[in-house]
Amino acid sequence: MTKPFSARTLFPVAPFSQCRTSIIIPARDEAGNLDDTLRAAINQIDLNKRCLDPRTFEILVLANNCTDESAAVARRWSLRENLPPVHVAEINLPESEAHVGRARRILMDEALRRLRRGRRAENDGVIASTDADTRVAPDWTVATLYEIDSGAEAVGGRILIKKDRIGGTSAARRYYLRDTAFYLLIAELEHLLDPQPHDPFPRHHHHFGASFAVTAETYERSGGLPPLPQLEDVAFFDLLEQIDARFRHSPLVRVETSARHIGRVAVGLSQQLNKWARLAENDALHKVAGAGEMVAWFNVRRRLRIFRENAHLKNLRETSEIENFARSLKISPFLLRREILESKTFGVLARFLWLEIKEKTDWNRRFPVADIRKSIADLRFILEKFRKRIEI
């Protein structure tokens, strides 16, 4: 019988000293998927398309509250020779904690301890997360490390679903493809209006648990993944933004995930697929942010970044630029000056301003939501102007 979870070490066998990447996979009743998931995670190649040295990465599987053979499936891989180590733990969490957020947090904390122990003085260990119904690309690990070695502190991979695996009608697939197109256009617009050296274009918009990596040092600095019952990955991304972590949405890092419509959480990809199917069935509008709001916010954020970078100037408190900027946003100039000077990070400052204008001004009335088809058309028109270097 599986023992209840305690603070004991889940994986007692120490990592190899050469181990740089700890791949974590939370699993609950995933016996039907784990073979393919682990096969993909194990068969990683380097830049020369040769098998990665099995001593340089490991795989940690946590089977929590399972009623199937998930742990047994994973353990069969752990017994094979000449492969990267596959460590398996089987636990029962209290019902209130028996969710993916808690399981992923346990794994990431354990991976941090192992990387610290295995690499000792070195700080370049990487915690890489995927899901038990996901197949990482053969170069997933090396592509992630390439981005880390290029200066990123965290990396989100592109999460793909094969066209023939998106269930429902062709109309439902169109909703999915529109959603993807919309967010990719937003990613390009963000790059053009408020570019970040660590996340250049081409880039995407995914930062989810199916393909999420973070350096051990950055994970420790963040305080750890929030153990939420759903959207824990989104919350972790928000947390990384608050500490100004260099996050890369890398098109080189790719995974393919399940398109099942019955998920393990109340809010996630399966729930979103069901939502698109319902919208298609009712021929309903898919409402999203309008292009005008995105243009306005990215321009605001760029100006805020400039003010922040100049916060050391002696005349900052006396400048009329900040006052004019604050008044244009209909917020307190005194409050804005204070936050620019006192916020510990730019991420904290940007979050403050976003909440301030969304909750205390007429921002939402000025920028109402729109049908996604209009937003996509508007974004394409705006981006085409940028591409042709025509000032808007």
C-alpha cells in the first residue's frame, strides 16, 4: 500500500555529479501515456544528433494518488540499463492537496535539492518540467540548455497538438487555430513595441507545465512554484515576472501534448478545448482583448520601463514627464512616482500599474473586448505597418 506523503527524501539515490538537468513529471492515473512520455524524455539527442550522455540528465516521476499502474510503468523504465536514471516515487497526498500544483511543487523542490547536492558549488543546474501525457521533442533538453546558456533564466517551450488529435468538429479546430494565431500575433506586437533582449522574435506565447524549465538558482530565488490546484504554471510565470527573471519563449523548444477533453484539472487545456467546442456548437463569438488595448498597454509599459531605468536621476521627482504620463492614464502622479522609485523590480512596478489602470480608471470602457476575428485582422494590419516601417 502506498504510504502517505511525508517530508522524507523521495528519491534517495543521489544524482551523478555530471547531472545538469532534472526532468520532473507529475503523474496521476497516467499508465496509458507514461510509456510514450518516458520514451521521449529518455531518448534525447545532442546537437550532433547523438544520444545525450545519460549521466547529464535524470527523470523524476511522482505518481500521486494513483488508482492505476502508473508507478509500475515508470519503474519498468528505471530498471533498464544504459539509460539516464529514472527515479520513481509513489505517494498519497491528502485530498485537499491531491492536485498537479502540489505534485509539481514537490518535484521541483526535490529537483532543486538534488541539483544542489549533485553539482555542489555550481549554479547552472536546470529543472525542466513536462507532463505525463506529453511527448518532448528529441532535442528538447539540448534546446532548453542552449537558451539557458544564451542568457535565459527560464524557458517556455512551444506546446503543439496535432491537427488530427483536436477532437470535435472542424469548427472547433478553427476556434483553436484562431486562438493560436491571436496570441502569436500578440507576441510579435509585444516584441515590436516593448522588446526584451532575452526574449527576441521569433517567439511564442507558451509558458506552461508541459514544457517549462528554470535554473536552480532562479527557482530558489523565486520562492518556488505556487502549489495551486490549477494554473500553477501560469502563477509561476507571473512570479518569475515579479522578480524580473529573464524568460525565453523559445521556438526551438517543442513538445506535443494530449488533446483529451477530459482533464485532470478544472482549468487547463482540456477545459479550453471543451470551451472552443461549445462555442463552435453554438456559433458563438470568441471574445478577446482588442488590438488597441494591446498597443496601448505595450506602449505604456515601454514608457514605464524608461522611467524605471532613469529612476536614479536626481530630478526625477521634479520631472513633468511622469506627471503628464500619470494624468494621461488617469492615475495619481504622486502614487506613480512613489512606485517607480520604491518598487523592488520592474515586474512589481508593471503589475501595480496594470491593476491600477484596470481597476480604477475607464481603461476597460476605452478598450472593450472584441471578437477574435476582428482582433486578428486588426493586429495583422498594425503589424504589417510596422513591418513596412510606417509609423502608426
